[in-house]
Amino acid sequence: MDAKVKDRIWTGVFYAVTVFVVALLVALIGYILFKGIGFFKPSFLFGNAKFGEAGGGIGPQLFNSFYMLIVALIISVPFGIGGGIYLAEYAREGKLLNMIRLCIETMSSLPSIVVGLFGLLIFVNMTGWGFTLLSGALAISILNLPALTRVSENAIRVASIPVKEASLGLGATRWQTISKVVLPSAIPQILTGIILAAGRIFGEAAALLYTAGMSAPKLNFSYVSLTNNGSAFSLMRPAETIAVYIWKLNSEGMVPDATQIANKASAVLVIMVLLFNFLARILGKKIYEAYTGKK
């Protein structure tokens, strides 16, 4: 068979696979949104479900999901980027580095239910905190750290190849090169890792069942406190997220219209992930242009 014919055949195969994947994604998202028609109503987005009564909303769960996202990223992003910088720029080949990589690979392969049970033992029972938002954020951070570290390391390695020696040759210190030259160039790739981490935070349920709990107390925004359970911003209160709420609705059916609420909540979850992806990519592009001066 002629080489050009083979090339056309394989090109067609790759295009067909791409179209199939995109069509599958569009069909999945379309099905979820169709089943959850009416999810955009303010009464559903900001309302509060009442036990045993139909027509409830997901206001507390929606706020808890966003708050869990923010707290978990505040914990995991600095450690993930810091680990990537160390592995890419400072670590030397040897037994210590091999052991670190083995630990990262082992952590990345842990099932979320195992991390949830670990969080139950350490963050819930041993600390005496109970089911809290902070316990859930720490458990989610354990799940996200390996991926964030690997993405950051690879992004920094790739970004440093064309600019690192030039920066050092101009008299910049190693840290100046990393902070002023390498990291800005690696921001788009690092943000991709953060987006993946955010998607996992939104969609994670197993680890949060055992750490953040399955209850959503009424939220009080009248004052701000990180420790007083009466405040909506407290880290020491139970925090049922949307993913956990969907699981509870489908497993317990505690309200008459549990299936309908679960479908609408699933649609909200998908929309949240999509919006965060788009906004993060736009933000990453703007930050990259601000640092490099490119448009």
C-alpha cells in the first residue's frame, strides 16, 4: 500500500476518534442538562431543602462546594507548585529522589475511598474535629497533590529549556530565574493542572462522605468566623457538597422528588465545571500575557 494512502487512512481514523470523543462528551453533557431542566431557577440554586418536603433547593450545598474548592486549593496549590519546583530545579538524581517519586506515584493511585477512611481516622477522630469542612479540604488535598506536583514539575521543566540558561547568563540568580522567568512561562500548564484538581474537588464524593459529612446546616452570613460553627465561613462545621448531596438523594431518597433534584443538581455540577474551565483558561492567558508582554 502506498505511503500516502496509509497516511490518509490513519489521518481519517484519528479524526474519527476525535469526532467520536467530542460527540460522546456533547451527548453526555446534553443528556445531563436535558434531565435537569429547570436547574437555573433562583429558587433551586439558592433555596434550602427541607426534610420530607418536595421542591427543595441546593443553596447550602452550592456554597459549600465553592467554599470547599477555595479552601482545598489554598492548601494544595502552594504545596503542589513548591514540590514541582523542587523536583524540576533542585532535586538531584539518587535514592532520595527515587523514593519521593515512588511516594507520589503511590499517592496518585490511592482510591478516594481509602483517602476518605484515612481522613476519618486522622482529621475527624484523632484531631477531635469531627465532620468539618477543613477535614474534607485536607482529604481532597491529599488526592490532588500528586497530580498538581507532576503537572507543575513537567511544566517547569519544559518552560525552563529555552530561557533558563539565557537568564542565568545575564546575571540573574537561580531563584530570580525561577520566579521571574520560568514560572510565568509555565503558568498556562500549571493552571491546567489546577483546573483538573478543581474538577476533582467538585465531583468528589467518596472522600468527603467520611470527612466533611452529609449534613448542610443553615448558613448564616451575618458575620465572618473561621472557627464558630454559627458562621457560614467556619471551617469547623459540616459541609455537604453537591456531589455528596446527589449521592445521598439517589441512595436515601429522603424527599419525594429526590430524582428530580438529583438531576438538576447534576446539571449544576456540570455547568460549574465547564464555567471554571473557561474562566481559568482566560485568566491563565491574561496572566501569561502580563508576564511575557505577548498578545
